[in-house]
Amino acid sequence: MLQGKKIIVTGTASGIGAATAALLSQQGAEVIGVDIQRPAQFKGQFVQADLSRQDSIDALVAALPQGLNGLANIAGLPPTRPAPAVLRVNLVGLKYLSTQLLPKLADGAAIVNLASLAGLGWADAKDTILAADGLGFDEVDAFCQQHGIEGARSYFFSKEALIAWTLQNRWTWRARGIRMNAVSPGPVDTPILQDFIETLGARAEEDMRTMDRPGTPADIAPVVAFLLSDASGWIRGTNIPTDGGMYANVLCQMNGL
């Protein structure tokens, strides 16, 4: 289902991005990797870019070919980084890259956004999400101050807004057959897992006790690959929790089951 497809994967230097790029290559895709750091080993074309900067994204888009069949938005910053930096990469830069790439996407292309279990409460942040619509790179600092987005809240909000944006655009490009979906991992054993535990403290430890183990990049990559493939052609605006059952546990607790 991916043989011969040209797919952009961001965040390919490590973790889920690296695992996704490797799996797509194994399945016959032509992968173009993107990251601020150059991977030690990478099979396929690689373009270095800083997704927190509009000029860097513009240069990236200009360097990419026409007829792209997919975009996997996996690059992201953890909650230990400054709040404006988290929003620039995880939300503003991601949305800007996706929309700027539209003219270079082939009809029938797929966009997959890596969200998070941290974003599944997006409905409670609706007003702030709506206020962030159209947020520009230069406006992020003021936005964070105005809405009290600091510390771990930056990560949660970036993923809440990303899930909402995915749902909102379920049919935006339907005339061209371009679909957008999201994947929401739970805690995954990547280089930034410790950042989450450090930031969230007792909450993270309590959440992880409901799981048999943390996830691995190899648990997440096949779900991203499926959503990029023709097999998911009628799935649009969906967010798939990929979390070892953690979200199901949360729902059961909320509803007394």
C-alpha cells in the first residue's frame, strides 16, 4: 500500500520519527526525512530544517519535490522546553508546514499528525484553541502570556489544539482526496520520556501504573504507516489513541465503569 509513495517524515533523528521513517522505507516508500539534527544513519533523502522558524520551513518547502503522497508530522518538543518554543514547533510550525505543502501534495495524499494522550481533553480548552486559530510565529510569546500557558501546560495545549485542528479539517481538502488524521500515543520509551516524568511528577507515575509497560516507537510507527496508506482512504479526521489501553482506563474511571 506504500510502494513507490513519496512521504515526508519530520522528527527523523530519533524516537517515533526514526522508527516511522524506517518502517515506511521497509514498506517500499520513498522517505524524505526532516529534522533540526542530522540523523547518524538515514535511508533516503534528508533535509535539515528548524520547524520553529517560518523562514526555515519556507526553505524546506521550496526544496521538496512535487507529487508528495504523504506527510507525517512527528517532530515535537517536550514540556521541559520553554512554552513558546513548544507551541512554535508542536502547533504553529506544524500547521504552517502542512498548509504550505498542500500545493506539492498529490491528490489522494495523507497527512498524519502525532498528537498525544495529553491532548484528549481538548474540548475543555475550546476557547483557548479558538483564540489560537491563525496564531503566527511572532505572536506566540504574547499568546502564552495572555492565556497563562507555561510549564507542562504548553505541551498539553499544543496537543489539544492539534487534535482539534485535525478534526476541523476532516473534509477541508476532500475535493482533492487529501485526508488528515492523528495518532495519540501514551507514554513512549523515547529520549524524551524522562522529560515527561520529570515535568508531570506524581501524575505521570500514577498514569503509568495503569499500563503493562511504556510504549515503544515500534508500537506507534505501524499506526502512522496505516494512516498514510491507501488502506485508510475512508478514515478522515480521526484521532487514534495508541496507548496500551490508558485512555480506555480514563474513560472507564470517568463514567464509573
